[in-house]
Amino acid sequence: MKLKRYFQVTKPGIIFGNLISAAGGFLLAAQGPVDWLLLLATVAGLSLVVASGCAINNCIDQDIDAKMARTQKRVLVTGAMSTKAALTHGLVLGLAGFYTLWRWTNPLAFACVMFGFIIYVGVYSLYMKRNSVYGTLVGSLSGAVPPVAGYCAVTGRFDMGALILLVMFSLWQMPHSYAIAIFRFKDYEAAGIPVLPVVKGISKAKQQIVLYILAFAVATVMLVLGGYAGYGYLAVACATSLWWLKMALSGYRRETDDRAWARQVFFFSIITITSLSVMMALDGQTPKPGGRVVMTADAGSYR
């Protein structure tokens, strides 16, 4: 089915995950009545841009995907869809998404999403992924954009709350991605992608996973200390972060099957960030005045 191919090339699982985090950031900032039209415009515009980035990424990564078992059945690798069709599809989705954000949100939200798109497509996909062990770190910035864009769509400013979200979601990306690289080690090795476990070994990656989870746990608490979230959120943040850390530390046991362990760490990372996104939406608070504003924009629609 032709429509199914156009759907698959956009990586719907990634779109859904970004949609949840964007809604979490939006509702964290939206204290009191929610502007549902603004929420719809934000998540719709963001989803279209993410879909665009994924489609274009598929075009860029065709040679790599052909060497990896988990990606060998992607539509561009199998020839079920042409590169020209996928690229055109991606560009149309991107234009539609950016227009939606420009027309119905605000310049700052638009700029956040543009930043994420440029990092993911221009910096990460075209260069860093293939050439540097720090590609994961650079790519984490684009992965952290959705909740920040959702937050900024409401507030029209990049303040301490937005900065905490950026740091928090960037830190989360690291153990999440390293876990994937461990249980898909052979794929990354075959494709010549310089991820940390392949370049510096699984033991080094395990150390980094533990350290990043610790840093992530601290960042999650900052939302409460800054007055942006309440004790319900704090309870969930502490419970999930500590359990995730316990799971990561279990990887140092002698009898550990590294692939099975990494898969568990990966799946629990999804539970962790989904739970926190939901709790941000349910237990957000208005911080006391005095937070330093880094960047401002008209919070109303940009027309």
C-alpha cells in the first residue's frame, strides 16, 4: 500500500514519543485554563516537523540502514519507496509543520523547533553520526526540543523552566541511546557508526549510563526546586530515577547478559520519560516571580 510506505518512512514511534513530551512541556507551562487550539497547533506543527526530519534522515541513512539488521526492511532500503519520493514527502511535511508553528504559535516556539530540526538533519544526520563518538551528545539536543517548544509556545519566553527541560531531556537521551547501542552492538559495528560502546567498549558505556542517569535524576528534581512542579511529580521522578539507576547498576554483576540488561535499561527509559511527561502535565505549578528570562517573544499567535 502506497500510503503505508509514506507513513512508515516518517518513523511514527518517534513522532508519538515526541508528541507526549511536547504535550507535557505545554501543560507544565499552562496553569489554569488550557488554550486547546494552541496545544493542537503546537503538537500538530511539531509532529509534522519531526516526521519531516525522520523522512529526510531515512534518505541520508540508506547506506547505513542496509548494513544493520534492524533497518534492512525500511522502505528505502528495500526499494519499496524511491529516495525522491521520500525526500519530497519530507520537505512537504516540514513546510506544513513550520507554517503551522509560524502561523498559530509564536516565534520562540518556531525557533526552538527550527533549532532541533537543523541539529538533527544538518549536524547529526549529515556529519556527527558517521564521524564522531560525540554524535549521540549532539543528537540529544534535538531530542530535547519538543518539551521545550511546548513550554515556550505557552509562555513565549525561554526561562529557567525551559532550560531545566532542555537539560533534563538531553541527559535522558544519553543512557537511552547508549543502551540501544549496546543491545544493537553488532548492527552499529557492521555499519561503522562510532557510538561509544563500539569505540570505547561496553564497560565504558555502562559507566556513562550510570553517570548520566545520576545527572538526569538531579535535573528532574530541579523542576520542583524551581517551583515548576509539585510533590506528586517529585514522588514519580524519584521513584523512576532511582529504579532506573538500580537497573543500570545491576549491569556490573558478573553474570549479567549485556544485551538483555541493555534492553531492560532501554525499555525502562521509555517508562521513565513517559511517566515524567504525564506528571509534568498533571502536577505543574506557577513558580514565584524572579526567574531569570533568557529570551522572550510574544506569547500570542504569530500572524
